[in-house]
Amino acid sequence: MILILQADTDKNGREFHQLMEHLSRMNNIQVRVHDEVGALQTLTEIYLVGDTATLQIEDMKNLPCVERVVRVSEEYRVLGRHHDDDRATYFEYNGVRFGQDTLNIFAGLCAVDIPEHVEIMMKALKERGLPCTRMGAYKPRTNPYSFQGHGKECLPYVFELAGKYDIKVIAMEVTHDSHVREIHEALEQTGHPTGVMLQIGTRNTQNFELLKSVGREPELPVLLKRGFGITLEESLNAAEYLASEGNRRVVFGLRGMKTNMGDPHRNFVDFSHVPVVKRLTRMPVCVDPSHSVGSREASPEGIMDVFHVTAQGVIAGANMILVDFHPAPGKALVDGPQALRMDELDFFLEDVRIAREAYEKRVTLAQAHLKSQASAA
């Protein structure tokens, strides 16, 4: 059961203490407090975990500070969209809003190679008003002899260049809790010129100890990619691991399923699950067209498959795009053949704008249809 408190409830106030004292006397009930900090107000939610079946919603509504009560009926207790819970939710991080009603583009290097390429990418993003990027410092690879990323050695100059070009959020994959410590140390060393969204890749979706560790880092949001060989339900439960440890600022990433049924693409594109994830949970949804397609092949009309699948995800309501760009794809140390070129950035952004406009028109049409049905009823 979730108790949603009145906006800006004072947790040092008398009524809040009365509420918590009452909840502490309940048998077989664990109490967890979560804050949703927005630009204008803070919303506090209290999760009651345990034997809540006997609790009456009306009784809980009458408790001090409580504005609304939601009975949890789904498996995803913290991140789930439960019965009669259609709230528009979001989180803000370093000045960037992430929600199921927004769209953020993270274009950048799959793997950091040299400072010059990082600067070219960030400068291009700043010129186009894009505050987010992807920069891979740690790269898990199938082949043990392949380039594994520069690791902590590149973090200081990546963060400093981000500050120089006003990049607010960098998506960066981590595979071990030591990587998180190194990111914190580099941010501290450089004076926190930017923010980092920790990315958990498809190979680590069921690395439960890593999920728990990252879940205990609530100040850094997380992009969790769907596991390539497991069900959607299993991947959503992995996201719940993060939230159960305290980090609720989670974006769920779709990056294709590993199967030869997707040939000739690198993975079988699963972007039809964008609305499914948004229906089952309150998480924003990211699509990763680069790792889904894995090539620069184009259709006869001249549109690359990467563009096509991006549009599919955006028209379905995606809230974030993670896409590979590189100033010199032929020199890229990881996934060069699938990276888009800098002279294709404006083309890509305009194509995304067209797809987003189509999505917004579809939403308007659907709402008008529902309204007409309600009027006729």
C-alpha cells in the first residue's frame, strides 16, 4: 500500500510525527519513506510492505498528512503503475527532467577514445541545445582481447569538457561498484561540472549484487537496459531491485533481443514494448537503436534502419534515445560500423522531431476519441 502525502509535508512537523508513530505501531508492516523532489515542490510517499490486506483505504486516508492511498496490486511495488494510479510522474536531475511525457536525446561515443573526439561531440551537442550525451568509459566485451575502455583515466577530461560545453547529464555504463566509486571521485576532483546517469548494460541486468549496490546510490539516476536473453517481466523486476534499495530514479532501456530471428539486424528490435513498460510502470522508457540494428544499412529511399527503428520507438512514446555518433567512425575503438557521423546529426534530429510530432498528434487524437466516448455514454 502507498500513502501519498500532501505536497511539501514538513517531516519535522507534528502531524508527520503523529503519522509515523501510528504506522510504527502496526504489526507485520514495514514502513519505507520516499521523496519525489521536483522543481517546485516535494512529494513524499510512504510504502507499507507486509500484511496490508486488512488495512482499509478510508481509514488510511484519514491519517494526518495523507492526501491519497493506493493499494498495490502488481509485482513491481515501488516502480509499478498500480490500480487507480495514473499519476504523471517524473524526476529531475541536474536541471534535466525525465518522465513519461518528455524526450531526451543522448547522442555520443559508445566508447571514449581521445579527448579531441569527445570535445567535437560535446561542442556539436551544445550548438544544438542538447544537454545530454553518452560516453563509455567502461566497456564490457564478449572477446577478452577487445578494447575494454579507458576506465577512470578518461573520467576527468570527459567531465571537464562536459562542464565546458554545458552538458548536464552523461550516460555511462558501469559493471562493478568500484566504477561507481571512481565516478564519484572524478566528479569530486573536477568540481562536479556535470552529472552522470549510471548505465547497467544488458549483460548485468541480473547481476543482483551490482543492482543492489547501484540502488544504494540514490543521488545518481540509472539507465537499466533490458536483459538480452530474459523476459520483460524479469527485466522489470531487475529495475525493482534498484528501487527497493532506495534509487527510484530509473529509466528502462530497450535495446533489442538476442536472437537470429532479428537477422540481419544485430538484435531483434523490441520497441513495441515502449507502451507496455509505460503501462506497467512509472519509469521513463529509453530506446537504443544503435545496438538494436548494429549497422548503417539503408532502405531504397535512403533512410537508414537506425533511423527507422528510432522513429518506431519515438512514435510509440519513447522518452529517451541512446544513439551512437562518432567524429571518425572508422577510427572508433568500439562499434564504429554502426556509429552515425557528425554530418548526419541534424538529419537525425529532424527525423526524431517529425516522429515526436506524429506521436503527439496520435495522443491528441486518442484523447479526443476517449472524450467523445465519455460524452456519448
